[in-house]
Amino acid sequence: MTYELLVALKVTDDIMYQAYREAMAPILVQFGGRFCYDFSIANVLKAQKGEAINRVFTLNFPSEQDKNDFFNDDAYQVVKARYFENSVAEVHILASYDKD
């Protein structure tokens, strides 16, 4: 069994966001994480709270604890502060669940 997140973002700087993805990738791998699906969204037909999203992806980990350890990792926090916070205006966790 694995643990998965369904995430929606409003990316405001594609170049910086790509730099974030490249910088965080080796850290993600250390915690057994991976992207299973990744979509760039042109049109949102319905959003529960009017969210302006343009990126949707699933992020998969071996366990919920691995997910927590990844997001709390000091090296990840440095990458997040440098790239993510300056390239993403909104983050929405649409779902989180155990997956077979």
C-alpha cells in the first residue's frame, strides 16, 4: 500500500516552478516519493471555491510518514523557500489517501 496526494496549484512563474521541480526531485527520491500524473490545465470548468488552478498532479509515497518526513526535511524546506514560494500563488490538496 502507498500514500498519495492529489494536488492542484496556481503556478505564476513556470520557469521558477520548473527549477523547483528539478531541485526537489533528488530529495523526493530519498523519501521514496514520485509523481504519478502531472497535468498543465488550460481551463477549469468547475472549482468548489473558485480556485484559479493551472497545474494538477498526484504525488505518491511509500507511506504517510514518508510524505510527512519529506515535507519536513530541512533540505526540502530550503528548496521550497527558494523556488516554490516565489512561483506558486495557490496550493490546494484535493485529496489524500492510502492507495493499493
